Amino acid sequence: MLFFLLMNQNLIFLNDLAEVLKELLRFFPNLAMTTDSSNSTALHTAAAQGHIDVVHLLLETDPNLAKIARNNGKTVLHSAARMGHLEVLKALVSKDPSSVFRTDKKGQTALHMAVKGQNVEIVHALLKPDPSVMSLEDNKGNTALHIATRKGRSQFVQCLLSVEGINMNATNKAGETPLDIAEKFGTQEIASILREAGATNSADHGKPPNAAKQLKQTVSDIKHDVQSQLQQTRQTGVKVQHIAKRLKKLHISGLNNAINSATVVAVLIATVAFAAIFTVPGQYVEKPTEGASLGQAHIARTAAFLIFFVFDSLALFISLAVVVVQTSVVVIEQKAKKQLVFVINKLMWMACLFISIAFISLTYVVVGSHARWLAVCATVIGSVIMLTTIGAMCYCVILNRIAELKKRNIRKAESRSRSFSVSLQSDSELLNSEYRRMYAL
């Protein structure tokens, strides 16, 4: 019940939370001692979240709650110090000043946890009962000054150096002083602060680092870096797979749109080609001759009409063939669908070209011999527009294919020299570039 209330304090006004808990503890005093699977009590939760009123209430109920440690050895004071809740920490220290010396399973005190945070006042509060706590070492021999230096906390380093009696040249089990760590991790600001305070390297004061321990520490650091890199690689892999799935959906959607567009265009071309053969305005006999009467149409034998008839028929039946395929064949697999769209696209090119030729040839039939220049103008205009469109499109496609070929060659060369993580990064960049790729059907 207490854990539920503390983890869901938004259900209750904060100023009423302590009163509610007080009533609960009045009827069920043993609730304060209940723990969860990690051996955390309600005091741990209240301290981690900074509920100072609840902390005071629980400490008044049972001061020994502050001594209960979690499975990892961390006490309530560790949690308050790590989270930076100053008032909570002061309340805990006032109840039990010796709690600042308690360590977790890593050998770290609350001061070790405090220098990992951001509140320098926490450090002052922990040093106030007994400044000698700053000389305590964890299981790796690191003092709070070592930890603050490793984390790059310059304010904490200055705070610890200002305390009288601090050993600024203490060495850990790897034989490193705080100055060694500052130089190792490249924190020049902290290195300068330590030098100004009189700190030295381990080799400067006659305590060379233990080679075996230093090797062990180096291996441990490398292992940690490798694990971090592998974790980052796995996360990158998940992102790449997510992008690949999105890209595949976009590709399939584009193919479906192309299929639908081709169907609509094929129906339009078939309709126009079918109607054109029955609505051809003819050339009529103006002077009666043998075998022909006045007003009789006579275009069937002209070359322009023959060209129109042939190419109009080709456009009609090609378009009808495309419509039949589109309405009869269902393609699920992406590769097969792409091949189908490729073939249909080429057929539609032919249909468009044939219907254009049929239109131009029909202009020579319509205008007659007296206005042939109009048909010539239509031929020139149509040829220029079609050739310019097709030429520009082919030019862009060829440039895109050349750029894609260059990228593929660069990628192959890099894959021979790069590691797995870098190759994943290049794959991610490739997938991102897919959004800018031109798809030529």
C-alpha cells in the first residue's frame, strides 16, 4: 500500500500524502517495515523521490528504517545522495551521523554516490559529520576524489580539495592517483585544478602502479567499452531494421500507385483509340469523277489514314492488353510486382508513342492538302515536346544510375576495411539515402 501511494503520488495532493500515510501507519504500524523483492522499504522510495514530509514521518515511526539496505547494499542515504535531495539527506544524517560511513556491495559510501550527481551541497552535508569519510575507498581502491575526477565533476573536485586533511595523491588498486585519472580521460580542467592544489602522478611520488592490477583495470575498461559499443551496435541495428521496413512499405506503396496509374492511363488510351476510329472527319469529293459522287469520303487510300489506322489499332490493343493483365493478375511478391510494373510501363510507353503518331497522322487527314502547314506545325510541336520529355527523363535516370554505381563501389571498398559497427552505420546512411533515390521503371 505504501509503495503504491508513493509511486502514484499524483493521485493525491503532496501536502495530503503525509497525512494519509500517517493514518495508515496509525492503524498498521508494521507497514513501514515491509520490503519489496529488492529489499527496498517505503523510506527508500520516499527518499529517492524527495518526499521530505514522508521521510520525517517514517523516521519518527522507526529510526531503524534508515539502516535497512537493499540487496545491492545501498541504504536510504545512498539513494538520497545519488538523487541530490539535500533536505532528505540532512534528515537522515541528523538521525544517524554514522550512516555516512556505511558502504554498499561495491564498497562505496554515500559520498561516492554524491560525487556522481550534480548537487555540490550534498557533498558538504556528508562531510560535515566527519570529513574523514572522504578517505574511504571502494572495492577498487577509489576514493570520492577518484570518482569525481573520473566523472568530470570539477565542482566536486574543488569542494573535496578544500577540505583539510584530504589525500589528493591516494592511489587506487590500479595504482592511479586522481591526477592520473584526469590525464587518462582527458579532463584538462580538472587536471589543472589538481596540479594547482599540489597533486602528483603515481610515478612522481615513488609508488609506481602495480603492473598486474593496471593490466586488469585496463582489461576491465576495454570490456566495458566493448559492451557499450555492442549495445550501441544492437540499437543501431534495430533502427536500421525499422527504417528498412518503412522503406519497404514505401516501395510497395509506390509500386501499387504505379500499377493503378498505369491502369487508368491504359483505359483512357483504349477509350480514345476506340472512339477515334469512328469519328474521323474525312476528305470529301468536291468535283464528281468517274466512280465517285459529290461529297463522298475518300480517305481510306491515303498514306496518312493508313498510318493512323495502324498505330491507332496498336495503341488500342496494347492498352487493352495492359487492362486485361492488371485486372486478371494479382502479384504479391515485391520482386515479381516490380518486374510486372516494368513490363507494363514499357507497354504504356509504346501505347503513348503509337497514339501520338496516330494523332499526328490524323492531322494530315483532317486539314487536307490546302492547310498542310497546320499538320506540319502539329508534328513539330509534338516531336519537340515528346523528345524533350523523354530525353530529359533518360538523362536524369542515367545520372542517378551512375551515382548509385559509384556509391555501390565505395561501399564495397569500405566493407573490406571497416568493422561490423561501422558497416551498420554505412547501411543506415544507405537506407537514409534511399528516400532521395529516383526509381526509374
